[in-house]
Amino acid sequence: MNAAGPDHRIQERRLILAATRGDETAFGQLVEPLRGELHAHCYRMLGSVQDAEDALQDTILRAWRAMKRFEGRSSFRSWLYTIATNASLDLLQKRKKRHLATEYGPPTEAFDGPGQPLVESVWIEPYPSEEISLEDGFATPEARYEQRESVELAFVAALQHLPASQRAVLILREVLGFTAKEVADTLETTVASVTSALQRARATIEKHLPDQSQQETLRTLGDEGIREIVEGYMEAWERGDVEAVAAMLTREAALSMPPMATWYRGDEVFVFLNKWAFSGKVYDAEGRRKVRVVPTIASGQLAFGTYSWDIEREIHLPTVLQILTLDGSKIEEITGFVTPAAFEKFGLPASLPD
């Protein structure tokens, strides 16, 4: 499906022949250029970065064990996607459905604070789209959804409403642009079954997707509009300025904090900011709040790593990865993943100096 010149195809055939004869180095050279896109595929299927990494490792292991039997009836890339899809489907049988907090339960009052995180892992995880080097635009002219659009939080959440087989069909057809025949071969079914599953999947997912993707919104805003939002949000959060944050939000904006199940909407967001997020923090001698904010991209959306001052170590340490969902130039949702260990995946430093 990816355009490749004759020299590339000749080299690929040589590597495939060597790999079928047990050459691990040749096999690695075949797999490595596809690792990023395969990881993204597994993530779309599973909604979890860690599960995607497990599925990818399983895919590579299965492919190596089966390499001697590769007959070239499909491209090596399509063959790997078949293995990755089935590895993901196997893993889905062992995992519970994943959620965004705003779909897990009703909004709550902010007075009592966010509470304790859930013990079980039921949350959709943010995706390091830039660190994986996920390409912009569509995978093929036949694809319906952009590659970065297909890792946005809303898109991955919408996929959770599909049965596993329909999810696989929709991703392979609408995101990756595989033909119905290729998908049928991947899932060992018929073209008619693939067509029927795709129709049902389309009807379901369209009910749960927003009118406009974040990719479309960002293009409409342009560089200057994006810069204004990024700089304004960073300054407001570092100052702890509730009014400044409020001016950037839609009237019914939501704020959630996975792995906590609690989330807030509308005025309760401001209660939470005043009583919890912006209170009790460390300030320096001049009264400045010792919080740092660093911009990044997560799940193809504007995101920020927030750092709070650690008195004992005298450095800023990671606290929350915040992902913004925009409605035009306003913020419709703040999803704050309280997972400091994940910062490195998004190109964020492990700590910041004073």
C-alpha cells in the first residue's frame, strides 16, 4: 500500500529470502521500518499504549516463528498487519472495555476532591503520536480517517463501542485503506461479511464521534491561533489564575483526571481549580507559584506536562499530562492523566530546574 520504487522492492525480496532462511538481521531490517505504524495499529485496537507494546512484541515473535512459511502471496507489510490484528484480537479477549472518565460515570461535585484512583486499569491511555512519528494525513487515498485523527481520544473512545471484529474491520478499511479482500483474508472471512461489518461499524462510530476532529480544528486555528492558546494556557496554569483559565473554556467544559473516576463539568471545574488544583502549592519568596508547564503533543492533540516543586529534592517533578480537546478557539475538555511515569514517552523531561 505504501509507494515503493523497484530498487526498494528488489531489496525487500532479498531480505525476505534471507529471513526465510533464518537470518535474524534481515528479518529485523524488514520489521523495523514498520514498527511505528504497527504500534499505532495495535493501539487503535486496544486503547492502551502498554497493551499495544505487548501486542507488537507478540506480533514480531509470531512473525519470526512463521517466517519460514512466508510464501509471498501478500506483501510482507500486509502479512505483518494480519499477525498484528490477530495478536490484538487475542489480547482484547483478556481485557475489559476501556473508557474516558467522562463516559465511565456521571459528573460529580468538586468540593470533596478527586478521590482515589481505580485499582483496575479501565482507562484509555494517551498516545505518543509525535514520538512514534505517526505520519500526517491519510494512509491511502481510500482511507476515510486521517492517521493522527485516528489516535485522538474521541476516536479511540468511539472505537470502544464496537465489537472486536467490527473494530478491526473499520480500522483496516477506513484508517489504513486496505481493500475488502485484504481484510477478509486477514480475518479469515468473506468479502460480504467484511462489507456488512463495516456498514454496522460506520453507523455506530458516527454516533459517538464529534462533528469536527481535533486535526480539522487545529488546521482552522492556524499557527497563530494555536500559539495563542498554548501560551495563554501555560501562563494561566503556572500563575494559578482561575479567571484566565475560565476565559479559555466553553460554558460546559469538562475536566477529568484518570485514573480517578471523578470528573467535573461547568462551574464545578472552577470549584476544583480554586479548592484543589490551584491551592496549597509551593510559592517562592516573591509569591510566584512554583509550577512549570511544558507543551507537547499527545494523541494528536495539544497537550502539556505539568511539574510541581519538590521541596526536598529542590527540582520540579512531573505531576499530570494534560490533553486539551478544543471546540474552535475554546477548550471543551481537559483530560489530565495523573501518570508522571508516562512523561518520557511524550518527549517530556524527567525533571525541571527551579
